[in-house]
Amino acid sequence: MKRNCQKCSDREFEVPEYTLEQKKMLSDLKANKKLGELITKIESLHNIKSIDAKFNFMHINTKYGKCNRCKVDNLKGEYVICPKCKALNFNWKV
Ligand SMILES: [Zn+2]
Ligand SMILES: [Zn+2]
């Protein structure tokens, strides 16, 4: 599905249908700051452009419920726009 984050750019980017296993693995890589590896992984799992993989990576939450960009920590839903800063968050419950 195409999504966009109004805090980053108007550009829409592809967000693949990740499985729970993939979400777990990607969240783990994000938490460990394995950025290059994470982007390579997304590209190998799903046929998407590097730039889209990078946008995916940037929006994966490091902590469930907490906005990646501001202090809001009660986000609900999987792909959610933060009510305060308007950033898109991949708020995966993994
Ligand atoms: Zn963004
Ligand atoms: Zn926020």
C-alpha cells in the first residue's frame, strides 16, 4: 500500500504487506541500529525501490506506542499519524 508522511515529504512510498515474522525481525534490526542491513532486508523480501525501503526504515517505531519523532507515547493502530507532530509511525505490535 502507498503511504506518505507529511513531516518528511509529499512523496508517496510503497509499504509492503509485512508478515508478523518480518515485522519482528525488522523491529529488531531497527532497535539495534542495523540500518544498512535493515534496508537490504526490506529490499530482498519485497520488490521495492531503495528509496522506498529507506522511507520504510525511517518510520518503524523503536517502541510500541511511542512516536518516533516526539514525546507522544499513546499511539494506537498499526500505521498511525501522530496527533501531535503529524509524523507517520509504523506502530507495529511485535
Ligand atoms: Zn516521516
Ligand atoms: Zn509525534
